[in-house]
Amino acid sequence: MRKSVKILSAIAAAAFVSSAANAGTLDDVKAKGFVQCGVSQGLPGFSNPDANGNWTGIDVDLCRAVAAATLGDASKVKYSPLSAKERFTALQSGEVDVLSRNTTWTATRDTALGLNFAGVNYFDGQGFMVRKSLGVKNALELGGASVCTNLGTTTELNVADYFRANKLEYKLVAFEKADEVVAAYDAGRCDVYTTDRSGLAAQRFKLGKPDDHMVLPEVISKEPLGPVVRHGDDQWFDIVKWTLYAMLESEEMGINMGNVDKMKGSDNPGIKRILGVEGDVGKNLGLQPNWAYNIVKQVGNYGESYDRNVGPDTPLMLARGVNNLWNNGGLMYPMPAR
Amino acid sequence: MAQGVSNSNRPAKPPIWNDPVYRALFFQFLVLGGVIALGAYLISNTLDNLARQGIASGFGFLDTTAGFSILMSLIDYSEENTYGRAFFVGLFNTLLVAGIGIFFATIFGFLVGVARLSSNWLLAKMATVYIETLRNIPLLLQIFFWYFGVLRNLPAPRDSAMVMESFFLNNRGLYSPRPVFEDGFALISWAFVAAIVIIIFMAKWAHKRQEKTGQQFHTVYASIGIIIGLPSIAAVIAGFPMSWNYPELTGFNFTGGIVVIPELVSLALALSLYTATFIAEIVRSGIMAVSHGQTEASYALGIKPGVTLRKVVIPQALRVIIPPLTSQYLNLTKNSSLAAAIAYPDLVLVFGGIVLNQTGQAIEVLSITMAVYLTISLLISAFMNWYNNKMALVER
């Protein structure tokens, strides 16, 4: 019921508030002194609260980077945990300033919902997890299976497409919260748990016996996950977009948390521009010249964020793969900061 | 003469702005106009804001292909159907679980309510413990308990519990054989209809005869005989035009037969057990509202305790019971929207959840959903009011 209340209040806001959502989000953020960031209700590696209530994850780092760029302090973020069902309404109504919640970029979401995707911070694809005891080797053997997933996601539609295209029978059991999906799969309600492969790697640790389960080799969809902002505020759209690029660009240039102060004295004009020693990228964005310096100093570059949250040394053990920089054989390609 | 006097004494008609009738009308129109203007402003402002933010609006989405599958459906549905059809799937699932819930909550609530008043100490205490425990635990927790608590202890499909090779119970649901009707089954259906008609006439006849002569007739036994007997005779005549489709384990799951999914069972169970506690208390208060003298008078006339309860106490108690019972039915129906927590595909999950998220048209989807719940509640309310009027004390 609390969910409906949230959505209803959002509708009420749409009815009563005259276009507050279109006002300058940057000015709002500066005035209130923090960035309100929509995150997941707990997905390890992406956005997950630890035992002390501190949020960590690759999506959380993006929120912190936006706060560092706009307010000069990465800790000035307030988090709104949102279910898949609530997330867009929360953003549309202005309840959050930016949605950084492992959200797939699709045409409908980009066009019909009044939203803009500011880039991709994780290239993912949907996969299947099954019990090893089933003896299944690939997804084409899943005919007749019960499949657990989250409702209102692209996952739900992809799995329908996949089973229909391969003429396989299936039963879809869709839950509102990720924790309930995991609990139901663990209780044996379903043979298969499907979501983005990064999600499978993360949620696996919530299962009773993680080692009894395996992820099948198939990747059945493209899931570019990225931060989302509202239509109609181009300045804020630019800020979120270039925050992401700044994290990628600094990795490409070898700037990291440890050496950023030393790099400020570098002779390389590219490094000088991104760190605000030269040029006026910061001014054009409506920010301080040292906006990107703050991001790298306080949050780190993209590679550091990746390794810290989802990389091979974390419990998720996700290889960099397509999320590597373009010059390392990946898809991450920051636009030139000049 | 008196008429003339009063006429001449009446004061002159006041001017229209001082006339209380016109004044009242004027202010009512003013308020009504204000409400309409506010409504119009809200609607146009909403549409304005939606357009400015580039959010799609309108009800055209109902004709768009849905593309998602639904776990359980009472009507034919596949991914190729529209959002509009998905809406009806959700609506019927909501009505189904609410109907089942109301049916069992009523029966169980009446039994427990009477049991709590029983002179049998153990029975009364058990009823008290049941009521005080279940009505004081939040419903959502009870739903989770029945779902996850029971689900975890059920076997996997390959180790299903089995009765006579035709009923199977596992963590995917309860599977039972499905009757397949063949040519000539219509005869049996007609025999069934005929049996019901005969029973109605028989009951009327028995009632009249008892009023006239005082002789009783065993209507219940006769009815059971007719309702089983007639269709059976028809089945023999038609040569048993029916076969059974048995569930079979193929691959991961059973196919064929009828399946009752665990989500439906746990939701219906939690709703009925929870609401039954409230109904039990309503029934108890209703019975206690009937003066004890009525029971004593009935016993003094030599009427048996069972008949006393059925014919003397309960008809009088019903007048107290029905109005609060109506609110419990409404509560149960509205509480069924907690289904979303355990993946039972009711209206809120299918339409207010999946469709809302796939289309992003929150305002349209939620208005429709709210209108549906309002309509269902008003219909239940109207029916119960009608029943209440029928049951009300007829003054002679």
C-alpha cells in the first residue's frame, strides 16, 4: 500500500504543482545542499546499504560523483531506495534528482516517459540461474520451467520474447521486490531465476547455498544500464552525462584518487583541461572549474569504482569485459572533454 | 374564516436575496461551481504538465500488445494479447480470490463465533486463542507466512506427494485431474438445471405444507438426493460422455489437469483466516445482542438447541451482524491487493504493477484501478444493503 501512496502522491504533485519539475535542478540541488538520488532497494555491487547504513556500489558512486561535481562534496547525497515499479514515477514527479538504479535504456523509456538516459555506466545482459542438481547445460533445455523474476522490468519482457522465439513453454512468477524473487527461487517455487547477469552474480550470495546454483552461458538480451534524468532540464542532463564521462576520461588518462593532486601539475593539455587547470568546461556546465578534480579525488575514476564494487576482487567477481575502455577492447568511450 | 386570517397575517414576501430558499440554492451552486472549476483546473494542469514533460497520455495504450506472460488466467491470454485483455485477467483473478476469501471467511467466522460462545470450555478457549492471535498479527506477515513458510516445506515436482496417481502436491501447486466433456454432456447439464428448479419448487411446497399442517418435510436430504440423482441418471442415459485429463510430470513440471497455484492458496488462506477472526467477533456480538429470554422461551416450547440457534437466535442476530459484516467483506476485497507481495497476478500486480511500469502511464492506470475497486466495493455494499433490508424486522 505504501507504494501506491508514493505513486498517488506523485500524481497529486503532477496535478497541483505547476511545472516545478522543469525548474533548474542544479539550482534546486545547490539550494537544498544535497543530491537526492534514486537507487535500488539493495543490489550488492550496484547500490546496497552496508551494516552501518552507508550505501555503496557502482550506481551509488555515480550519485556521489554528481554531488562532488555540483556541491564539491561527494558525501552530500540522500538516497531513495525505489522498487522497479516506483522508479520512473519518483523521477518524473521530482522526488529524486537523478535515478541511478541499474535501469535499462530502452526506446519507450527514453521517449514516452519524459525521461533522458545520460549514458551507460554498465553494459549488461540478461541471464538464467538454475540449480546445478537439475543437470541443465543451456537455456534451450528450459522448456516447461517455472521462471522467477521482478515485475515491471525489461527482464520480464525479454524472457517472454526468448521463450516464444524458441517455442518453449514456461510459467512466469513475477514479484515486486528482488528479495522476494530470491526467497521464492530459494524455496523451490521456480526452476529458473532470471535477471541481468550482474544481478545474478550479486543476488546469488543471498541464497542459502550459493554453490548449489550456476548461471547458464546464454546472454539473451542487451541491457545497457545507466543514470536517468527528467526531460526538459538540459543543463542537469549535461552535468550527469559529463560526470560519467569525467570518470571514464580520467581513467583513460591515468588519473586516479592517489595521483590526482600530482596530475594537476601535469604538462599534458588533456589532463589540464579535465582537471580544470585550463579551458572552461566547468564554467560551461555551470559548475566550478575543479568539478572533475572533485569527482576523481573523492570518488575515483570509473575503473577504480568498478574494481571496488563489482570487479574480480569483489564477491561478485565480474570480469571487466565489455565494460572496459574502448582502447582496451571494451565499449566505454568518453566523449572528448574540450 | 381562520384561513383568511392567517393569510392576512403572513408577512410580505422578502426580497429574493433575503429569501432563505434562494440563498441556500445560491450558495450550493457557488460551492458546486467551485468544485467543478477546481476539478477542471487540476485536470488541465495535469495534462499541461504531462505534455510539457513529454510524458505520453491517453488511453490508447490499452490496445497495445502486452508482451508479458501472466502466471494464472481464467480467460485465454498470451503475450500477443493487449494490455486491455491483461486488465481483465487481473480483474478476474482479483474477483476469484476475493470470492473464495469471502466464502471461507464467512463460514469459518460463523463457526468460530458460535464456538466462542459454546458452553464447552475447551472449544470456547480455542476459539478465543485463535481470534486473539490472528487478528493481532499484520495481514502482510500472515500472507508471507503462508506463502514462504508453507512453500519451503513442500516437495519439488519430482518428489511430489501423490494420491491415487491423480492428485499431486508440490511447491508448484496442487494438481488434480481435469474433466474433459464430450458430446452428450449437455444432457447432464440440463439434468442439473432441472434438479435445481425441482428443489426450489419442492422447498416452497414443503414450506407451505408446514405452515398449513405443521408437518415437516426432510427438504435437505431430498435435495441432496435430487441434485446427485438426476444428473447421475442422465449420465447413465448418455453413456458417461466425460473423460479425465490427468496431470503428468514432463520435464520440470506437471502438464495437463487443473493446477491451483500456491500463490492463490496462500493468499486466499491468509485473507479468510484473518477476516474470519473479525467476522467471528461480529457474529458473537450479534448473538449476544439477542436476549437470553428468547433462547429460554424456545427451550420451554421444547424446541431443540440446534433448531433454536437456526430459527430463533440467528435470524434476530443477523440484523446486528449484517452491517459490520459488509465492511469486513469490503476490507477483504481491498486487502486482496496485497497479492503483489507474493506474485499472485491480481489487478494491482498485473495492471497497477506490470502495465503501469511498461507504459509509464501512472495516472491512467491508477485511475482505472481505483475505479475498479470503487465499483467492486459499491456493488458488494449495494448487495449487502439489499440483503439487510430483506432481513430487517418486518413491523406488522
